[in-house]
Amino acid sequence: MDVEDLLSLVRAYNPKVNEALIRDAFDYGAQAHEGQTRHSGEPYFTHPVAVAALLTEQQLDDATIVTALLHDTIEDTGSTYKEVSDRFGPEIAELIDGVTKLTNLQLSNRESKQAENFRKLFMAMSKDLRVILVKLADRLHNMRTIRHMRPEKQRQKAQETMDIYAPLAGRMGMHWMREELEDLSFRVVNPEARSSILRRFITLQRESGDVIPKITDDIEAVLEKHGIKAQVYGRAKKPYSIWRKMQDKKLAFSRLSDIYGFRVITETEDDCYRTVGAIHQRWKSVPGRFKDYISQPKSNGYRSIHTTVSGRDGKRVEVQIRTRQMHEVAEAGVAAHWSYRDGVRAENPFAVDPAKWLESLNERFENAEDHHEFLEHVKLEMYSDQVFCFTPKGDVVKLPRGATPIDFAYSIHTRIGHSCVGAKVDGLRVPLWTRLKNGQSIDIITAEGQTPQATWIDIATTGRAKAAIRKSLREVDRDRYIKLGRELARVAFEQVGKKATDKALATASKALLLTDADEVLARIGSAELSARQVVAELYPELANTDEGAAVESTRAVIGLPPGARTLRAQCCQPVPGERIVGITYHGKGPIVHAIDCPALEPLMDQSERWIDLHWTEGRHAPVHNVTAEVTLSNGIGVLGRLCTLIAEQNANISDLHFIDRKPDFFRLLIDMDVRDAEHLHAVMMAIEADSDVAALDRFRDLDRRP
């Protein structure tokens, strides 16, 4: 692409483009990068030009296009900040400097470093959000051409993109960029899974044909019948989107239904609601899958109505409905603020002021006491979709997806959260770990004298709630946490042949930016810090080589009273890697439950029976029995193949029990011995991938409660 090609792209949306400025920047950049090449062997300057072309798709202003052309000059050539500022002005020099600083951030996998870099990232964004727009376009082009890098560099960049840049693009409302970044990263991080999904797509199309044109025609016919003018677009969802849904819902591909998405672009907002009515009259809506982001827009300006219906042949179809202006913001996100049309800044009433958007983000993060809390705030608040719930007075409260009544209580006021003893959702009493859904009305029940419980940390989802709970617990139960933390640290240090001395813990506190050794122990005891993290901070080589250290079955759980045995509750069958709590039973001693076990609901107000427990870190023996409920095709050799699959995953079958037999299928319970949650997940995935497995669930039985 030469300068004339680039200018034609800009003129398409901005006829008043400063052609002289862009020509000058093009010539300057080409000269500065002369002689430099990319991994592919192409001239290096092809990359800045491609980044600038990507930004024209978002119809951005001249300053941003010039910044893209010059974004690597200060870092990779002999150009200086002063030289660029004198030639192109301080605004463009500041933008280039901001991109350079972002590029130089070392986004380590270590959480303390990640948090530090996120702070720098937000500082750079807060000066001018266009900096991150250029950086995202830069990353997108690098991911499109990543095949020319060394394999280890590919994996590092892909993982960094998946963890940071893709979610950031999504939170900014640039969903098309998020999807492409995710899919390009997925191609590198897990190529086998991506290829598997693509093969299944091909098989599905071969069996049922291309259903997208058929469903598009069906929707268009319904709209025409109701006199609604609109455009309908359909597409298959991206492989990574499908993979994530398979993981989240623990479903095999064959059991996924809504793998096709359709978008209806209407002329007016009224037409959006008329379209919903017309579609729901024609096809049955799927309960719990209706979201109205028009009446309750997201913080980045996103507006749309989402609904899922049972369409042709019973297939679930997701439909998004919005106006043209809403669609422009949905595509550009926060970047819509700078979009141009016909030479002037586009006036889109739904575009969000980037300064206000950043301010709303910073409000969430400013109360974080240290790097760890800040990173938790970022991951939980920034990268989560939202649900909208109502107070009894009808006020709307925005929370991240997966939030619980505890999060709701703390979002109203810390005092309400601390004194929470229960909650009603739509008038019905529910456990505190209930996941809230869109449109529900929440009534928090409080009691004087109530204080936060340690188990709330595992139930809460928002950074604000977790931080408030931890702060309260640290103040009230600091001595108890230090004692528990010392035991956890002792075990972790012994596993690498070291001792958790006061001097070692004091040294770790400095490395972790904490006040003293007691603070390290208190945070280990309150589950804010892993004992293995402390070991890794002091002895990284020992920690890395000790991944396979075996944990004795008699020491699998830390926090039990002296002499007590590890007794797992058979109602929930917790395994290492899952959050646990101990409940004391008269005559039996403490029994270990999973934190989300339904058997705990009647015990919520009996805090004196609850004991804080943790699994010992390290590699556990495959002795933890878990029951799976499987529905199988009744065919020759099917059961034998299933048993072989489980054995191939190094899990032992300890019992089989048939609970239903039919001519074409049977249901059975399989007791398996596994190491931990990760091992269990691998076994379940292997089972579910079998074509003769119709259904698979982890079996939990309240009749087996203690």
C-alpha cells in the first residue's frame, strides 16, 4: 500500500483530510525505517502502514492515522521526541510517546508485575485513549502476521493478547477486534482444539447444509409481514467463542445449540422492540436469554437487544437487534467518539465520552490497597459482562456477570455488606452464593452485630466486595489468619526442603511489597496469597522444579484440628483445587465440603461450626472419589470404550451403578478416583468428547450429606 492508497481510505470518510500532513508522515516514516525488515522479510514500514489502514476502518482523525504511521519511529529508529514534535506538533509526539511506553511494558505472567503494568496501562490511557487504539491495531496486525515469529515468541504474544489486549478491546466496545484477537491467539495457544471445532463445523454443514441463508430468509419474511424495514445479517460464531462456551457450560459440541448469530439493523428504536415482538410471536423465546441493553446500556455505550429463540429444526438462534447508530457504536465502541464522516466529527448520540468512561473505570480501581487487589479489580470488574438488578425501590445496580447477593449488598454500601445475613430475590429467600440474573429484584436482609465470614471471599465476585471483606477479616481475625498462614507456609517451604523462618518471611514481604512477615502470613491465611507464591518469590528454581512433588494423603488438607482425619463430604465430593470449608458434626469431627455445596445452606447462620480449610499445594495422589452421571448409547462396545477412555486419563473406576436402562440408551453412575479438579476436568472432557455420550454431569446427592 502506498500513500495514495492510504489517502483514498481516509478520503472515503473524511474528504477534508490534511493530505500534506499524512504525505509528510508517510515519507518520514518510510525514510526512518529504511533498511529495516520484518520477520517475514518484508520492509518494516509495511507494518505501520497496515496499522494506519486498520484505523481508517474505524474512521479515525488525522492525528491518529499519523501516529500509526510513526508509532515505532522513536523506539526503533534514530528519531527523537523533539524531532517528531517540531515536525508534526506536540499532540502527535505525545501520542507516539504513549504508544512507545505501552510497547515497552513487560507484561509478565507474574501477578505482581501484571498489576504494576496494568496501572501503567491505565495511566497511559487516561492521557489520551487514542494511544490504546493505535496499540490495539498494532497488536492486531502483529497477530495476523504472527506465523513468521519463532514458536516460543508466538506463544508468548498469543497468550498476552488473550489475557490482556482482547478483553480490553471487548471492554472498550470493539467486539469485532476482540473476536479476531481471540481467534488469532486461539490458533496459536490451542491449535488442536480450534481445528477440531472447524472440522465439526464442516461436518455439520455437510449434514444439514448452510442454514444461515435459510434462517436469514425466515427472519426477513417475518419482518416484512409486520412492515418493519431492516437489514438482517447472519454468521457462524468464531471457533474461540464456541470453545469458551463449551468450557463454561461443560458441553460437547454436539450439545451446543446457538452456534449461529444473527443481527437485525432497524431504522428506529421503536422498530427494535417491534422486531423483538415479531420474532417472539414467530418462534419460542429461550427463558433467561433476553437482555435489553437499549434501556440499560453498557458503560462503553453499547446498546442492543439480545434474544435467543428456538428456530428452524429446533436449533437455537441468537438475535441481536439495534439501530444503525447503535450498530456504529457497537462496532467502534469508545473509539466512536473520534469517528469522522464527510469531513466532520460524527455526531452519534450513543458515543461515550472516553474521559468519562476512563473516570468510571478509575473509580472502581482507586481503592485497591496494593498490586494484588488492583489486579483482582481489573480482572473481575473490567473484563466481565454486566447484569442489571434492582433494589426494592426500583434503583438499578450494575454488577459483573456471576455476581451474588453479597456483591449486591457491598455495591450499595460497605455497612450493608458487612451486616448481610441473607437475601431475597424476587421475593424468595435464596442462599448468599446464588448467581444473580438480569432484571431480578434483590432485597438484602441485615442484622445488627453481623460481621463478614471468611467463606464470603469465595462467594463474592466483585473486587470491591472481596476487598471490603478481606479488610474486615484482617482486622477482626488477624491473629487466627497469622496462625493458619504460618502452618500453610511451613508445609509449602518443607516441600522444597526449606524452612519458613522469620527472616525468610521478612525477605518475602519486601519482594511482595508488603509491610512485614506477619502481613505475609495473614494474607496466606486469608487466601489472598498462596504459600507457593511466597516460595516461588524466594526460591524460583526450586518452586519450578517441584511441580510434581507428591502430597501425602494424610496431609491433604491444612487447617484441621490436631489429630483430625480428612473426611470428605460425600454429598459434594470436593477435590483438590476446589474451594473448601470444614463443618463440625457432633461425634464425627470436621467434614470437608465444597464451598458451593447445597448442604451448607441450612448452616449459614451457624458460623461457630465453620472451619477455614485449604488443600495442601502440590501434586495429590489419585485417591479422591468423584461420581459422574453418564447417559450412553446402548451399543456394542460403548461401555468398554468409555472405561478405556477413563483409564487413558490415569483415573481408576472404583464402582459402576446403572440407574436407568432403555432399548436405545442407559444411564449410569461412575465412581472415579482422581487427583484434583484439573484431573477431573480432563477426564470429563475425554468422556464428553465421545460421540456415544449423550449427557454428562457431575453427580451430587444431598441424600449422602453427613
